[in-house]
Amino acid sequence: MPSLSMYEATVPPFVKTLTNMKAVLEKAVAHAQAKKIEETVFLNARLYPDMFPLADQVRIATDIARGTATRLTGGEPATYQDDEKTFAELLSRIDRAIGDLKALDPKKFEGTDTREITRPVRGEPHTFTGLNYILHFAAPNVYFHTTTAYDILRHNGVEIGKQDFLGKID
């Protein structure tokens, strides 16, 4: 049975997911321009009043993706300001997050499947092994927030489909 490194389980799929989210946001920019819709309409859109708006969905997805990989290597991710007010700023944030992920040394992921990582879950500290952190917390969260961003845009008329979310299948 082939083995999968912790690097392979995080960095490539997170880079791909963020790259696809960037492409979806670029389609939203084009849609907003074509329909003469203020981009703040999209950036502040929510699926339901108690859910985060689009801009926060993007912020959270980028933070969890880069934070997960950085914490697995024993580091702490750089703080981003969370003050993006335009699509251009969100696209730049995605580019920075992808750059942070790609800058990580795959060798630093060796043996991290058993590294203890403590993160707040619903306001309480929770300790995971590296593998459980990826499988049961980080990856589901990255996919949840990117899916929600996609759904907000689709719900608001941006012409995107499943292939936009999945991107090119390798």
C-alpha cells in the first residue's frame, strides 16, 4: 500500500483548493463587472444571517490551510490583517497563502503525523495528533469554507459549476 506523507496530505491539496477558489473569485469579479454589481454586494453576501459573509469565508479558508501546514512543521503562521475590502485584496490574500504553503520544506513534515497540536475548538482547547488534526479538523474546515464561498457566489448568480470548484483533475 503506498504511503502518503503529511506534506502530500496538506500542501498540494490546499494549494489546489485555494487556486480553484481564486479562479471562482475571478469569475465573480467578471460577473460583477458585466452586471454592474458593486463588489461589496458579493463580499458581504451570506447564505443565512448567522453565517459569515463571503470575505470571511475566504479569510478562514486561507488561514486554516496555511496555519495547518505551518503548525505541522512546528511553526506558527504569520498573522494576516483580515481587512480585505475588495476582490483584489482577497485575491492577493489567496496568493500570499499559496506562497506561504509553497515555501514550506517538505522534509519538515516528516514524523508530524504524531505531533501534538492544540487548537481551540468551540472555544475550548483540543489536542490532536498531526494526522487527526488534518483528517478531522483542518481539511474539513478548509473544504467547508471554500464550499461556502462557492455557494454564496453561485446563489448570487455567478455562473460557476462543480468543475470550477474541483479545478483541473490531475
